[in-house]
Amino acid sequence: MNKNILSAKFLGCDSDFKSSDIVIFGAPYDGTTTFRPGTRFAPSIMRMDSIGIEAYSPYFDADITDYSIHDYGDLDLPFGSPTRALEMISETSQHIFDSCKMPLMIGGEHLVSLPVIEQAAKKYPNLHILHFDAHTDLREDYLGEPLSHSSVIRRAWDILGDNRIWQYGIRSGTREEFYWSKEGHTNMCLHNFDTLNNAINTIGTLPVYLTIDLDVLDPSIFPGTGTPEAGGVSFLDLVNALKAVSKLNIIGADIVELSPHYDQSGSSTAVACKILRELILTMKNS
């Protein structure tokens, strides 16, 4: 894997690589951000601020220090080259999958999910994706560029095809994106998680990659993001959704789109840290 450049660890995630079945790594990249940049700072700031939360989750009645979790640190990504940055993320996630471990990536903008999904699909040909987000991310391109955080789920569809992608919390996108989804290409639930049980029952024991764009949360709860969208879900809505999907076979996950500096109170980073804690426990319970 690429050498990491960070010594700090996310709270309680200090086991060695060999003994761990979940490997956290940071992908501090925001080179295709279409509105407000800053997600490159999220992984390191989340690690520093994680000392402000407890390792114990009352939602799962579990403590992350009870498990062996390795925090590899941040990849040293070249900001001027999206192609090379994606290659480095791909190489890292491939190594984690080849070592029979589960990657848990901290972004970064949403495009960083794509190479992990590509490697997951290689290892698990019948892969399904659960996508929690405010935005459809189904554009064919953004200003002519097919590799964008606005098109990451469309690129995932290029890999998986129809009826393998389940989208929740969606409330923003072009008309073309919504209509394209309705043609049967993705399963989309607007505004909330009301139909999440449909996905759970349909997917069953098949492998699942879970990608969480934190702007699925309402900006009154989570203003620290590059593209805030009114009408989002609550923190408890998201935690309950994680508890529900913990019964699935989750083989990898990511959490993306925190831009810490747009919330000087630090509340958005604290929320992101708690969601990461719950996501770790979701994966351990799956």
C-alpha cells in the first residue's frame, strides 16, 4: 500500500493491520468538487476531534475498542492528478480486499468512492450498493468531465448495471437524473429511508458496499459540507438506518463530503465522528 503520512488514529482504532478485519484509511481529495471545496481536510480533522466522543455507542450497545480495527492513516494523494489519486485509492483498497479485510474509507469528496467500488465489484461480482446522499450523483458528466463527485454513482452503475444500486435520502439532482433512475436503472427513495426494508429484503445475504455522503443529513444538523441541501434526514434517522442495514452482508464502506471549515463550531465534525463510530459497529454487526 501507499505510505501513510498520519500518525494519529481514529478513537480506539489502533490494532495492527494483520489482526484487524476492518481497515480505515483516509482519502483527502476534493479535486472535482463543484461548489465549495474543503473535504480534503476531513480525515485528519476527524481523527483529531474523535477524542471528543466516547468509544461506546448506546445505539448499538457496543464499544469499538472491543474489536480489532486498524487505522492506516491518510493516503498522500496528488491534488493535481485525479487519475493518479484514484489509482492510489484503488491500489490501497485492492490490498485490503486481497488481505480478506473490509475497507472503511474517510473522504474526501464522493468521487473517491469509485475506485473502492471497482475493487469491491472485482472481488464480489454480485455486489449491491447502498447509497445515502442528498444528491443523485447520476450525471453522465459535469461540464464534459465523466469523473466527478456529481457522477460517481453513474460510474458505479457503469460497473454494476441495473437493479444493483439503492439510493436513499435523495432530494437534489437534474431532471434528467431523476428520470433516468425511474427508467429502472437505480432504486431511489426520495427524502428519507422509508423503503429501506425493501432493499434489505431484496438483497438478503448478497455482498453490499455502503457509501454515505454526509450531506444526506439536514444542514441544520450538518452545515459543514460543500453542497448543503435543505430537507435532509436527522441524525437519529441515519443511525436507525445503519442499525437496520447491519443485518446485511456489508463488505466495505465509506463516509464522505465533510468540509470541516464551513462549520466553525465543530459540530459537523463531531457528528461525522459519531456516524463513523456507528458505521464501524454496523460493519462489525453485519
